[in-house]
Amino acid sequence: MDLDLYNCSMSLIISRKLKFRRKETKSEPNMTTNILKDLLKIPEKYHVVQQFNQSVIFASQRTKEYIGFEDPESKLKVNNSMLTDIFLMTYINRSIQCQLTESISCTKMTDEQTILLGTDWVWAVQDASSKNPKVQIAVQAIHMENKEDQAMKMRFQATESLKLARQETINKTDPEKFSDFCSSIGKDCYGLFLFFGLKGDPKTICGILSNDFHAHLGSGQEVDNTFLLDCIEKAKTFVTPGRMLELILQKGGVPDSLKPICVKFTQ
């Protein structure tokens, strides 16, 4: 009888231990799944930033090859519009290869929109759930060769709609129109002045980014090439295009202490 009682007691203890272990093993897969879900969110954002960075740098390097190009037969003159098209075509092709277009869209403005809004194109980071823009980066491309810019403006007079667009904004500079456009969208729209070449360094491509250029205009300060180039010259550090996007996407956006951000697009 004692032996039977002992065996019965041991069976009960073993059974309870097994039940306890089964409860532990049931909770482990759930914990592991939650950890994996959290970890997967990080690579997704990192992938988008890295692919954007690579696509923009690739487009910048290709555009750099055409800055200052001189046709031996003088039939082709590289102007701001051509550099913009080269940059955008290269970027778009690269972003399609990287499957980036679902995360970040790129919209090129028409000639009329460029005149009215001072904007050449807009990058929009899409919200995964709603597919609406989470943040936007409006870009105004600037080529420091003034004669080529003047030639480009003459081309804008070709159609009646372009003439009307110029007439509507005749009292505003391109940076003023650009700043107003970004301000009208809101704090989630950042303006990027992108320079194709600088005086003394014609092959470099760099930019200056902020979402409060309009505040300078409101305080009576001009936002022109002199102001923008002064910011670039005084900049202590330059970030990559990927780091620029990373700062924009972080919670709360770019801190005021870092504005404006200077970005280096070429090596």
C-alpha cells in the first residue's frame, strides 16, 4: 500500500510539472513573435532611407558629369532645366530598380507650376496604411550659371499659359514663391534649395533644407542666393541625403537647433 501511494504521489507531481512546463512553452512563441514584429519595423525604415540615399547620390554623380559641359560644336548648352531632367530621370530609374516608388513618390512640376510655385519637383514619403503623404520635400534646383538661367527664362515665354504664369508672380522672386508654397502645405513640408555647382566649386552639388524659410521672410529678411550661400559657407557639418531623410522622419521632425540643414549630394 505504501508503494502504491508513493507511485501515485510521484505521478501527480510529474503531471503537475508537465502542465507547468506546457504553460511556459505556450507563452514563449507569443513573446518571440512580438519581439520579431518590433525588430522588423527597424529594417523597413532603414531600408527606405538607405535606398533613397543611394538613389539620390547616384543621380547626383550622373548630373555632376554634365555640369560645365561644353559642346565642341556649340550646339548643346547645358542649362538648369537640362540638369534637373538628368537628375530626375536618373533618380526615378534608380528608385524603380530599388522598388522605392511605393514608399517615396517623386512628382515633377510642369513649366507653369515651376513659374507659379518656384518648385521643380516634390518628394513625398507615403504613409504605409493610408497611402497619404507623411512628409514632403519640395525642391528648387539652382544652377549658378546666370546666363544659362536667363536663356531658360526666355524659353518660358513660348506659350500663352507660361506668359500668364509669369505675369501672376512678377513681383516675387523664385525663393519667395518657393517659401510660400512650402508654408501653404504646412510644417510637414520641407523646402530644399538644391545647388548644381557653387562659385569656386562648380562640380559640387549641395543643398540647404528647412521647413521655416517663410519665417525669415516674415521677419523682413530676404531669402535669396546670397542668404542661402552664406548658410552653406558657415555650415560646420554636412549630412548625407539619407541622414536628411532620417532627421525628417524622426518623431517631431527636424529640431529647430539643427535648422537649416546643409546636405552634400556629391563626393
